[in-house]
Amino acid sequence: MNLSQPAPRFVVALAQALRFYSRLPIPRLPEEALPASALDFQAIAPAVPGAGALIGLVMALILLVAHGLRLEPLVAAIFAVATGVVVTGALHEDGLADMADGFFVEAGRERRLGIMRDSRLGTFGGLALIIVMLLRVALIAALAFEGPRAAATALIAAAALSRAAGLMPLALLMPARSDGAGATAGRLPIPAFTNAVLIGCGLAFVFAVIGGFGVLRALGACVAALVAARGVCTLAERKIGGQTGDVAGATQIVVELACYLVLATG
């Protein structure tokens, strides 16, 4: 085996996606030419669902360990959610809070964008975080009552699909401002987004079926994910006329909850 052989393009994309979406200690590969600040989302898009699945796998392992220690499903769900927040550095939660603060205040477009850029947490952002965290824990706990395998596979499925669908604002909307994460990412080509979503749906479908949710609920989760992402895009276009990094982060969380909700209903 030639150890000096260059890493496949997908491996490089996966490493970059994991480094962006998580705080996992992923070493830089020699083939990575671009610094993290100039991440090419078109190049990493196919690997985004895989990165999400690995993040979900870490959460699932913690949930299974908690179950093995005979902790109650609610406690296991709290540990799993907390693990996800730590692993991602609250990347998406920060976006959700900023978006809620900006979108739900009575103000014009520029004022909304200014509020979203403010690092201070407002009332709407705080309430959004509380509601989301409660829903996450409650839905994962409900899934855990069906069995640890169901909850663990749901975590992986939702993590993979939500990262892929979370790219929708980058594909459908123009950046709302000339600087910031959304402007740096630029407009994601539709084919790149489509590939990411197809891979994300494939992973989510397989893990949902493995978890015992059945074909209909697995397909339902995929449909709900896309509908939820489109809803956030529509709201963003109406409120600020485009997308920002906060909008993409919030989309991931909304899609994740939509997946849990469908899988928990049955």
C-alpha cells in the first residue's frame, strides 16, 4: 500500500465538512489547498450528509451508553442532545437564536440584519433556544421509548438529512448582505445541492428503515425535511430578502426537528 497516495476527493471534502460543522479534531490533509475561511461549499456539498451522519453517530453512541447504564430515556436524550451541542460548538443554535431575534422584531430589513449580527441574545432568540431544546429532548426521549435502536438511528438519520437540507438557503436565495458567512459561501449551484439532498435522503432512509420505522415514515421524514427547509427559505426571503449564515444554521435545526417529529409519529 502506498501511504503517500493522495487522499480521494470525497475524503478531503468530508474532512473539510467535519471541520466546519463540528469541533472534532480533524487533521488537515496535504490535499487541502483552501483555508477554512474560504471553504468551497460546492466542493464539500456531497460530503455534508456524511459529516452530519458522523456527528449523529457520536450522539447515538452517547445515547446507547446512557441506555446501557440503565438511565431513563429522558436522561439519555438529554445526554445525547448535550453531546450534539458540544460536538458542533452550538453552531446551529447560535444561528437559530440570531435569526429569531432578527425575524420576529418589528423592524425593517436593515435593522433586522443588524440585530442578527449583534452577538447579544435577545428575548426571541432565548425563547427559540428554550423551545427547540425542549422539543429535541422530548422527541428523542419519545423515540427512545420505542427502543434504543430506534432513537440511535433517528439521531443519525436526522443529522445527515438536516445538514444536507440546511444547504437549501445557499441554493435558492441570494446573500442578504455583502459580507458575512452567507456572502462568503455564495450561491450554491442547484446540482451540488441536489446531490447533497439525494445523499442525505438516502442515508436518512436507510437508517430509518434499520431503526424499524418502516418505509412510509422514512419517506415522510425526507419529505418533511424539504418542506421545512423551504419554509425557512420563504420566511428568510420575506424578512431580509435573502440568506445569511444564521439562516442556514436555523434551517438545519428546523429540519432536524421535522425529521424527529415524523419518525416519532406512528
